[in-house]
Amino acid sequence: MYQDINKLVVYQKAHKLVLAIYKITKSFPKEEQFALTSQMRRAAVSVPSNIVEGKARGSVREYKRFLLMARGSLEELKYQILLARDLKYIDEVNYSHLLSLANEVGKMLNGLISRLVSN
């Protein structure tokens, strides 16, 4: 199953986003460890996790449902990235990079959801 999922570009990009979030949140203030840092990491991990779980369910209906959950987690993460920037935890360059990656994952998720709906 992981061999199949690893070929899915949206999964690869979502995994890359998780790694980027973990890297950037290492530098967040200590008082954010159980707040924004934790929330951002959970939301980021939720995206590829839902892609994997939906694919494993074996039905198009379930797969679409989990992809929609992944999209919801991604939107939550995009807000948290904005908040981190506004709190000055990340600079403009990192903000732009993370947001660009998140938007790319979002477009891919939307495309995959659309293909499942039309089948």
C-alpha cells in the first residue's frame, strides 16, 4: 500500500510540507511548544495521514471523504502559518515558502477530489 501511496504526488508534497513545518516550528518560542507548535504539527500531519487512510478504505466515497478532511486540515494549517508570521515566529521568506507549498498541496487535493466526484 505504501508503495502505491508513495507514487501519489499530492502525498509526496504533503509529506514535504510536514517536514517543513516540523523544521520551522523547532525555532518557535518555548511557550508555544504545547500551543501553536503542537497545533501546526498536528494539522500538517493530518493532511498526508488522511490521504493514506482514505486510500486504504477501499471505496471512492470514503477516499473522497478523507480527502475533504485533509483539505480542511490544510486550510487550518494555512491560517496557523499566517498567525506564526504575524506573531513574528517566521519571517516573510519562510511564510511565502510554506504558503506556496500549502497552496500547491491544496490545488492537488482539489484536483483529486474533482476526479473522484466525476467518476
